Amino acid sequence: MPILLAFAEPPAAVAPAATAPVLRQSFVVGPNWVSSPTAKDYADAYPAATAGEPADGAARVYCTVTDAGELTACEVKEESIVGQGLGQAVLALAPKFKMAPLSMDGQAVGGKLVELYLRIRPPPPSPPPGVRLVVHPTWVARAAGVDAAKYYPVRALRMGVEGDATLQCGIDAQGLLANCVITCEFPKGSEFGGASLALSALFQMELVDKDGQSVVGGMVRLPINWRLPR
């Protein structure tokens, strides 16, 4: 259930003089995600170890959005480490994403591009004994791209660095996240972990998840991907 932040539309292409205009698809600004991969989906998509080294990195994929908000015709654009299957893992996860037909600002998303920049990491350890892992929460409040602009680490912004972090949080009696800890940060020392901790206060879930079970006292893992405006 990755949270994708800081979506923005890239500048329009400039055509050379005396040539036909360059046509290009625009990007979805502020997608309204209605479904995204679960922790199990990430575990299932995790690539097999290569040369004895577990895959641990990120990949950038561009997809075309259908009128129904599904992702199609996805292409790998970048892998932080080549040869670990990171791009293929993101391609496997892409069909699990779906957005509403209209973006946050009311624009139709059909026919536009969306970028998925996802971290692929080894599956996390199991939760402590007696603590339930909530994998299908219903969010009633969560951070959005506009929040990323406020919390984006200053040094990373100046250096043009993108990254991600994963939090492990408890869930209190109001469905708010509590006692969050950073379980993973990429790149290390980039301060995306601390920024994600700040964002965690903006999240709240229903007290009963999509499986019909109480979330109070459970644990949730929260991957957050940080991207620069484009």
C-alpha cells in the first residue's frame, strides 16, 4: 500500500522551429487512488535473489491510465540497480493500482500517464506474537501530494534526491497511527524516514478493516514514496 507523493505534470515539450509540434501525453496530477497493492502483493512480486544478493532498490515505471482508472501499457524507465528484477517487480504490481476516473482536482485521468516510483525491498519480518498485522485498512484520512511539499527533506530537495521510507505503526482506539518506527529508509540518511514520521500524524483508518475485523491494537506497515515535482 504504497503512498505516492508529490505528483506534478512535467513541462510541455518545446518543438524546434519550422517543425511539426511535438505531441506527448500529459501526466495525471493528484491521482485519487482507490486501490493499491497489499503487503502480500509486494511479497509475491519480490524477485528471486540474484547471485546470492537479495533485491533491494527502486524502479520507475510509466503507465497509461484507462478511463476506468486502471493502469495499462506500463514501461520500465529506470532501475536503481540493474539486474535485480526491480522493474519487473513494479510491472507485476502495476495492475494492483487503480485510481478514480477523476483526479483530485476534478480532471479526467483517461489517456494520461502516471508514474510509479516504488521501492522493492526484502519482505519484512512477521509482527510480534499476539499482534495482528492489518493489511486491508480503510483510510478515512491520509497524506497527499500537497503535504509532501511541506515535509520534503530540505537537503534532499536541494540535491534533487528522491527516495522512500517504511514505517511500522500501532493503531490506537481512534484509528490513528501511534508509536511509529522507521523500519526502512532509502537512500539511507536521506531524512525521508523522519519526514514520513511527520506525515504519519495525518493518517487515520476506520476502526474495522475491509476484512471486517477490528484494527485497534493492531499493527500496520506504511511505505511512503517521495518524489520531486516534475
